[in-house]
Amino acid sequence: MSRGAHLSQVELDALLAWLNPCREQAGEKYEAIRRDLMRFFTARHCGAAEEHVDETIDRVARRVAAGEQIRTDPCRYFRGVAKKIFLEYFKRRARLFELSPLVHEALHYPQQRARGIAECLRVLPAHTRDLLEGYYLDDRASLAATLGITPNALRLRVFKEKRKLRAEIARSLGDACLHTKRMEIFTP
């Protein structure tokens, strides 16, 4: 049975006891969960999948050893923690993404860029501005309820409006600020 480098014996024992009172069956379940996590991270091309698997197991073991009451199926709980770790990895990777030279040039003029973006926002219809502001600054569930649409429909509507805003920004400021994979102004 392989185990994470940061996992103490007490945490491992608590984890195995949580998985199954019978130590042998707990070990089998641990290995099955480990294989599932390895497939999860490998399928998402996370690079060091083994490290992500170890981190997932470590986090769950620490919570169990700390006495946290987990009432869900262990496999589902591990998968939920793995999804969280994948999102953290994805965010870290996005921050490390090298910006193009044109973006560096555009970022040298932050006040001019901010004025341009503010002007683009002013050009949008009032309902579009309100929708974007509400989506990023207020509670999304209550905004969806106010509009009488589902949260998924709200997400689609915001996506379409952001696309229009991107086009306006590209027209106004030039394409240099759009060469990155994500635009900073749209992060929630």
C-alpha cells in the first residue's frame, strides 16, 4: 500500500478505520480509491498525477483524523476533494501562463487601459451592464431568481454578453489585450 509522504501513521490509521473497520478490506478500498484518483488526474493531463493523488489522500486523511464527520460515500468524497485540487492546479497553471509581448506592452499603460475598458462598459446597454455587475458582484442565485431564469441560463446569458464586451474592448483597445487565455476583468 503506497502512501503520501506527508501522511502520519495516526492519520493513515484513522483513514483506514473510516474506510472499513476490517483493516484488510480498508486496504483494498484504499487501493481502489487510489487507482480511481490516478485515472482522474491522468485523464485531465495534470502532469504529476501521483503528487495530486497523494495530496488528495493527505487532505482527506487529515480531515478524518481531526474528527470531521463525513457522511457521504468515501469514493465520492475523495472525488470531490480531487476536483478541488484539480481546480487549484488549473488556477496555478493559468497564473504561470506566459503573457505575449503585446500584452506586456498593453499593460504598461494601466490607466489608459482602465479608461478604455470603462468606456466600453459605458457603451453597453444598461441592462447588460446591470447583468454583468450583478453576476460578478452580487449573489448569482438571487440574480437568476430575479430574472426568472435558471442559474445555467444566467451563465449562458452572461457568456454571450461577455463575448460582446470582448469584441468592444478589442475594437477599442486593439487585439493586444485579448491574446491571453483569460482576461483578468472577467475573473469572479
